[in-house]
Amino acid sequence: MIKLKYRNILGMLIFCGYFCIFQEAKAELPIGMNVPGITYYTPSLIFNDAQKTSGTMFTYDTGGLWNSGKIADIAIDENGWPLGIPQVVDGVPQNVRFMLNPYYSGEYVILYDGEGTIEVNNAPNSLIEGVRHIIFPGATSQINIWLHITASNPSNHIRNMRIIPVEYLDDESNLPVFREDFMSGLRSFHALRFMDPVNTNNSTHSLWSERPKITQYTQGTSQGMAWEYVIEMCNQLREDCWISVPHKADDNYIQNLAQLFHDSLDSDLKLYVEFSNEIWNWSFQQSGYILENAPNHPDSYVTRDLANLGTTNDISINNSILSGSTLTNGNRVMLSATVEMPSPLQAYRQYYVVNASGSNFQLSDTLGGEAIVLTTNGENVKVHKSDNHPEKDAYMMARTFKIFNSVYSDKRENLINVATGQHAWVDNSRRILRYLFEIDGVGADAFSVGGYFGFDSADHDIWNIMDPEEVTPEMILQSARDYFPTHSAQWTRDTAVYANQYGVDYLVYEGGQHMQPYNQGEWAYNQSVWDAQIHPGMYELYSDNFMLHQEPSVNCKLFMAFSYVGARESRWGSWGHLESLSQLNSPETLMVTAPKYQALLDYNISRGDVFPPALPSGLEVW
């Protein structure tokens, strides 16, 4: 495995080979960063006030369950603080608790308005002159720390809680909103995308009144971070802002959002506007919502217009034969159902048509692959096939762009309307651009897809039957290198053809490595996938990807890396370019500890040097 030290001269020479070759071949492009989401378990600490990164409040009763599940029955104020504790629900007194983020380090004080009592669990704490002090451990992995509100005066309830460094106890007004270590690692980038902090995926926000506020008891709930903090961070860092508009937002919400950014984002900064996130991705609720014509949308015309864009056909399934729609082999099909889908089919997932004959056909997971054998017990099961999903997506984009255009009419040059598509489904991109330009006419300023690279599912099949000790990081990286030219690189070049055809800039909304354990499973080879993240060969793959996006036919104008900070050894993906903000304290070792992040620095068009170039020390290569 890779260890953080040089053992011999050969290791140095191998590393220098990687470093020197790719320094000479370097292609620069503007690089931005996706800001991580806010949770009580993230190592990416945005705020100096630890309360803003705390978890969602939940109820408990003394001697009962850890979570009694009664939080919806608790009377709260406009910011989520209980209007008195305990509160009796179903005859049982209920208190509340929430998790604190253990990655904070050092001594903090817990301040609040109102009258009541609190308890802190699983971290050293004491009451000094009436103020609760807590020592955060600066954890390197998740541990649980939680705070109880055990009593709160209904006439003067606990509210406006802050958990701040002890040195600001008597100087709270001068406490910066954002942590300097978090901000320092972002200063070299050109733009910030806030899809995760505002919890774009599966958003429930329809009305402007439902948006998160800066005064809510934490920024770490499913409501997401307040838009005002998005603006403040970009203004402080002097970086352009990329926002994702909630998919259920009504016209008034979008109008107010546009006005907020128009009035508050510094006038020399650009605003990139995207409708939702990955609306082609069936794992997110926004995809099915649009496919099913935005049911119960506050603006009824949206539901009507979407319904007019595409029909929903009934499809009969008898054993493994589908019928009811005339299709040809290779067509893509997406299904929905009001009953349980026949196994192993999944709603809102793309399948390929095979064995088509008249109105009968079968489905495959892959183009031209084997037909899926369905479990229906011979019953005739009805499902639905929805058409024109790309056009429906484009309609929602166009609606968003028109509202922002009206608000930004006096400084249109500051607004970048970003249409988005699916990297691997190039025809999706063609159809979205065609709708925006040739049918609706509103157009777009830029078109964006992903910019990821990874390995194939066939590689997993091979590794999974090998002795785990024989699956090496080098093998993982080579598989990604072999897969790159015919997949990610080809998709990028093909998509760029349509961007050029319609005269829009090519952008990447998320990009970098996409090398996670297959289906996010627990496999014996996982450690090698994680070790590959800090292997020098990862830097090489990033170099290849950046060189691709600087090809004249692509000419990527902005590459948004995903993501800033996150755990490396996670089956859910090693998305962080840094594992910890503390890595920024040793910039000379980033090529060893965080080669993905070092690649971003090296290939980024400079906004001013943040870290001087330096050869790392402490790498063992084998």
C-alpha cells in the first residue's frame, strides 16, 4: 500500500517522472469548486459557529427511545426552536436533542437567549460562571456528540443558540461567519457551485416562504443553507456563483431568488443559473416529478404545459414481453407505475429496447444486451412509458431562464443561463438544445454536462473474483485509463459538437474521478479503490481529463470540480479532493496526501498563487 514516506531513490524518481511530465504538458482552464453539503458528520466545516452545522432536532422522553419520533408534534417558533420544554405529546413529556459536529476542535462556549437548561453528552464540558463550555475533539472520523434541551421556559424559551470559540466569548460581534481554513482552500478557484449546501436534490421547496433562513436553528437540516450565506461567501471570496433552482419552485420563488442575487451579489461577479440538478438522474425525485408533469405544482400552467409536451402510454407486461408501443431496437425506455414494478425493473431508470416486433418488445440494461427476465408470475401488469423527457426538462429550464432574464435585464452580462444534459446520453443534450433554441426560442448561454472518469462494471466483475491482495491501486487506475478514451472522452467530444452547433459555451457542472466501489457495495477490493485516490497515477488521469477539456473543439470555459472536502475511505464515493481541511496546512505535501487537489491547483488558470509549487516529501511508491 501507499505509505507517507519515501523509502528509496527509486520512489522519488517514479514520482518525479509523473510530476515533471505533466508539468510540461499542462493545459490550463478555469476551474471552480462544488461546495460540500452541511451535516453534523461532515469534516468540511464552513461556519465558525458550530451550532450552524448541528443536526436536525428530534424528540426523546426520559427512559424511552433514542428518538421518540414526535418532533412534528412539538410547537416551535419561526426558527425551529421549541416553545417550551418539556412538551407533552400523547400524555408523555418530550424533550429535544440534536447532534453536534465532532470535527470542530478546541474549547467553545454555548450561548443562547431565553431561560432553560441544556446538557452535552460525549464531550468534556463544564459550567463556568453560568456559561456552558465544551471541548470539541477535532475528530478524524465520526463520533457522536449531542446536546439535550432538558428544560425551556415557555414564557422565555431557549432560542438563538450559538456555539462559538471561547476567545470570542466577550467579542462575539467580531466573529467571522466562515472559517478561514475553509475559505483559504477555495481562494484559487473561479466559481463556487452550491448544489449540495442548499440541498437541491429532492428539495421540497415550492414557495419563497419555505426557503431556509439565516436565523433557523441550524443550517444542517434537509432545508439546506440560506441563500444569503451563498451570496456572502461568494462576495467575500470574490468568486462567481453557480446556483441550482429548486425543481418545485413556483414563479414567485424564482422571481424573488433572481431579485435577491441581482441586488446582493457583488456587481462584478457572474451568476450561473441551473434548473435543479441532474434532472435526468432517476435516483433523484426531481426526475420523476418532471416526467410525471409536475403534479400539484403551485403554478398550474406548468403541469398543463408539461402534459402537452408528451404523452404517457400504457404498457402491458406479460411474463417478459412488453406491448403497447411501437419501438425499434436500441430505443431508450423509461417506465413508471402506480403499483409495484415487476422485478427487477425500476421506475425512472433507462432501459434499452431489444427483440422489438410490432408493438411487442423486451428490455435490456445495455444497448444490444440480453433481455431482462421479469418476475410477473404470468400476470398482465400495466405500467406507463413517458415520452419527451428531455423536452420536458428543457421546458423547465426555459421557464427559469425567462424569469431570471427579466430581473437581470439591466445587467444581462452578469447572468449565465446554463442548460444541462446527461454526459453519457448525448442525444439528451441535442434534444434539450434543440428545444431551447428552435422550439421555445429563449436559448441558453452555456451547456453543461459532467466531466467524470472511472472504470467499467466489467472491471468489478474481474476484481470481485480475484484474491483481494492481487487487486492493486495501479490496476484500478489502469482500468480507468483504458475506459476513458471510448467513454468519457468520446461523450465530451460528441456533446461539444452540439454546444458548438448552437454557439454556447461548454461547461462542466461536476467533474473529476468517479471511482467508487461498484453499486457502492462492500467489496474485498475497496481498499485498493481508496488507495488509488492518493496514488500519483490519479494526478495523471486528472491531467488527461483537463487536456481533453482544453481541446479546441471542446474549449471548456469552466470546469467545476466535485467536491471540496470529504472522506476518502467511503463506499459511497471518495468525492473530496481533500480529506481534511488540515491538509491545507502543509501545501508542500499535497501531491502526496491530496494529488486530486494538487491537480486542480496546477491546471487552474491562476487567480493569484495560493500555494507555491513544491515537490512533496514522504511518499513510498511500490
